[in-house]
Amino acid sequence: MNRSTKKPSKRCTCGNQKRDHESCPNCSRYKMVFLLRDPNSPYKVRDPKGNLVNPVFWSFLKEDKKPLEAIKKNMLERARKRPIFNHCNKIGLYDRMGNQLEMITV
Ligand SMILES: [Zn+2]
């Protein structure tokens, strides 16, 4: 598919993400934080300040209007395909404002 033919994202208002089928750390509606069992896990990632932190997923912008349960299901399905899923024991689900909605035990 030719990227230049796609319309710019209407749902990302910060300008970080041009495409609605992607996610944006500022504009996505939900966020999942994968709490890795091993504090020295190689799956930790660096935050902008350079600290090692647990990996995070943001929901896709195009799914913003779906019910929370549907978005959660899709995010978990995406996560299951990744090695981090087998290395975490809990997944925190948060809204855009950082409020914790749920702590999922894996
Ligand atoms: Zn954005």
C-alpha cells in the first residue's frame, strides 16, 4: 500500500503519529504496561530519560471508539505474539490520563 495516499490521522492531535492504524503515546486511549518478572529482564526498554522500564503497548488510534473490552482483547492478542508476554506476570491497563483500570494477572 502506498503510504502517501493515506489521509493524515485525525485522532492523533499531537502530530506524533500520521496514521490511525498505529498507536500514539500521547493520543492512544489505553496503555498496557507489562510487569516483567525478572527485574533485570532483557525485555526492559529505555524511556526517554534513559531509565530501564517495563515495556508498554498503546491501543491503536483507529480503535478509539470501540468498547474497552474489545480494545483490551485486541491488545492482549497483539501481546501474546510477543516474547514479553511470556516474561511478565502482570499487565497493568491504564487510561490516557494514567489512571489504572485493571491489573491483569497472566
Ligand atoms: Zn498523538
